[in-house]
Amino acid sequence: MPYTVEVERRFEARQGLQAAVRSALPAGASVPVVLRVGITFDDEQLTDRGWFLEDV
């Protein structure tokens, strides 16, 4: 049976450096960002502990 795990994190990134080329964002401006990561795996990929990912 396949499983999918998705994680989503929302945050604001701030422009902190002077752009070498013309930028629509002035220094110090913030931009909303959504980062979404997903992993899909099957039963046979699980460890004996029932984990797909081990502690690193």
C-alpha cells in the first residue's frame, strides 16, 4: 500500500541585500513564501521499526 507524507511551511522571506540588477523588491522588503515537500513510499520500503526515514 503506498503512503504519501506532505509537509507545508509558510514564512516571510526578507530581501536583505542590494540587488546587482534592477529589482522589483527594495532592500528590506518581505515576500510571502510557501514551501511544500512530499514523500511517497510503499510498505516494502519501511524498516523493521515501521519507519521510512531514520534519524540522521
